[in-house]
Amino acid sequence: MSKSSYKHMLVHAGALLSLLAATSSPAKSDQIRVNITIDNSYALFYGTQTAATNFVGSDFDWTSTETYNFNLPNDRYLYVVTASDRSVAQGFLGQFENLDAGYKFYSNDSQWQVMATGLGTGAPYSGSAANLALLTQEIVDANGGGNPSNGWVATTAGPANGGAPWGLRPGIDAAARWVWYSSNGDTDPTTPGFNHDEWLVFRIALAASPESATPEPGTLGMVALALVGWVSRRKFRS
């Protein structure tokens, strides 16, 4: 291999490693917008993978849709504490947008997770130190699989926005679907009213991205290392 060709390959390898370094840099702050409604009530928090750190807001009327806008480091998680009145129906409907990344996710996106506490009453619905501590303890338990749902599991989807018994909820796209946790194998746990080991907690990572987005840092790392290794082998064979 000529020196010029070898230098050209090293430049490309260096560029890829620079991209990897940029992708792996400390979390930046992103603009987040959440439009949400839940039958029967909810509280919205954010935090880390292991703790709830901040309270955002709550609501007790599913006929209204709330919108929240805030900036967060993209290594954080959104947490939605929910409870129903166990009558007629229950469900979580919403959309989460990362405005900087241009990504939008609905409540039925596969990247949402849910866990069941089985505690019944006393869900944390404020930003008090006691409520943050309670939610954090349940997050830790779920991370270790020590709860009725055996950890964080996939949500189960019901009707799309506009379906019975709620009708079309304003401020949320028609593509969004009502979801809940199914404790008994029900393929649509949103109806009828039932206690699916409540209260429940839903969560999604702010860094979540569509499958078509840029490869994960680990993937970029393997590609970069493979390229550098190939360049080295070519050098020694020349």
C-alpha cells in the first residue's frame, strides 16, 4: 500500500473516532414537550435510571389534556405515576417530543416501559421529599425485578385516540393509543375497569430514538475499531 493511501485511510478512521467521541460526550440538554392525559389520574416526574429527582405536574381529570415544556439533559428519564378508579376503563394516552432531536413518541411506542407496584393507594402525586423517596424506592425495586410485574415490562395497547369510551382527546395525535399494564394477560387492559396491581409507573428515556436514527455509541465504537484494525493489517501486509 502506498503512503498516501495509508494516510487517507487513517484520516477516515480518525474522523469516525471523532464522531464516536462526540456521540459519547456528556449529556446535553434537550427541549422536551409532553402532551398527556390519563384515566383516572397521574403525576409526571423526571430523574435518573435509579431515582426520581423532580416533580413536574399532576392532574385528576382525564377529559383535559395537559402540555408540559422543559429542558433536560438527555440522559434522564420521564416517569409517569398513574392510578385509576377501577371502574369502566383506565388508560394512559400521550405523546412525548424531543424538539431538539426532532423525535416524537406516542404512549404506545415500544420504548415505553411500565411496572406495577401492587401498593393500591398512596401513590406519590407531589414533589415532597417523601413522595420522591417513595417513587425512588419503587424504581429501585422495579430495576431489581422485586415487584408484582417482576420489573419493567412492555405496555399493552388498547384503542387509538378517538376510541370509546373516551372519544378524541385534543392536543394528542390520532396515531396515539391508550395503554396500560396487563396483570392478567388481558389483551386490552384498558377496559373494563380493573385493578391491574396499581398503582403503576410508566417511563421512557429522553435519549430514546427511532430505529432509523444514528447508530448507538456501542455500534459506532465497533465500526471504528474494525476500521482501525483493518487499516493496521493493510499496513503490515504492504
